[in-house]
Amino acid sequence: QVQLVESGGGLVQTGDSLRLSCAASGRDFDNYCMGWFRQAPGKGREFVAAITRNGGLTKYADSVKGRFTISRDNAKNTVYLQMNNLKPEDTAVYSCAAARTSQPYYLRTESTYYSLWGPGTQVAVSS
């Protein structure tokens, strides 16, 4: 079973960039659709981005479209979230998640479809 650990969070200023990484241990990383979610203080979990098993398809929340890019390197068992032009409203704990699937184009935005989660990494954007 895959286990997930995020890294790359931190405190930045408005307009800065960060790249989050999610390293997966275990086997069959390329059998998982991967997603990034975030949770701001006092708010519920929010979908950010998702990517199919082979990286061929991606989907983004409207709030991050054009600023964030999800990618994966199956040889390194890692999924990334490049975040550009960060805004204070992007402040949250960011978690990666994995959904095992046999379908190459499986892509989900709902957190209930994801069975494996990392502990999260904090991103704080000051104005």
C-alpha cells in the first residue's frame, strides 16, 4: 500500500511561488490517480488539482486555474504542485491523496474517492 508524505510548504509573500512535492512509498504508484486538496483555518477541505495515473489528464479548481500546475514523475513515485502568483487566500494545509484505479483516465475531484492521504504541509501567504 502506498504511503504519502508532502514537503515544500512554507511562508511566502503575495506573488511568490512554491513547489510542493508528495513522495509515495510502496508499490504500484502508477496505479493511482493523485490529487491535491487544501484546508484553510475554519473551513472544509477543498479540491485543488488532480492528475491521472499516467499524467495525461489534469483538472483544477477554478480558484487556482492558470496559477497552479500538477504533475507527476512515476519513476520517482512523486507528484508535484507548482504554485505561482500565490495569494493570501491560498493559505492552507495542503495534502496529497491517492485513489487506486485500473482506469488510465480516472480523475476525481471529490475527496471521498481518495483512500490514502498524506499528513499535509502548511502554506502561508502574507499580504
